[in-house]
Amino acid sequence: MNNNIGNTDTQKTLGKLLTVNDVKEMLSIGRDRAYKLFQLEDFPKVRINKQYFIMEADLIAWFEENKYKTVLV
């Protein structure tokens, strides 16, 4: 993962940024399923040009909020 988002102060403020591939590997899911997850309306992602990102803390919070729900992707 290469998160060259500026300086280390910016990285400390934002936290760790994850790509679709990072999430795919973390969750052991396929590429298509990872993209579908990022396309969910309530999934806290950021799209810059054609690439999606999610802050690691937001991913953890989203899982906590949805841990008892069935998420269909």
C-alpha cells in the first residue's frame, strides 16, 4: 500500500487510507465484491478521480454499526 498523501502530519490527521485492494485483502473477498461494497450508499468512502478510498477507522466503525446486519454485495 502506497499512501503518499503529503507529509506525515497529514497522515496522522487522516489516519490510514485504504484502497479497494487493501479492503479486498483484509476481508479475503474478491475484487468485484470489494467494488460492490464501495458502491453501497452507506459505505463511508471517498472517490478521487476513478479511485476509491476509505479511512481505516471509518471501515472499523462501519463494521461495528453493521455487525448484526446482513450486507448483500
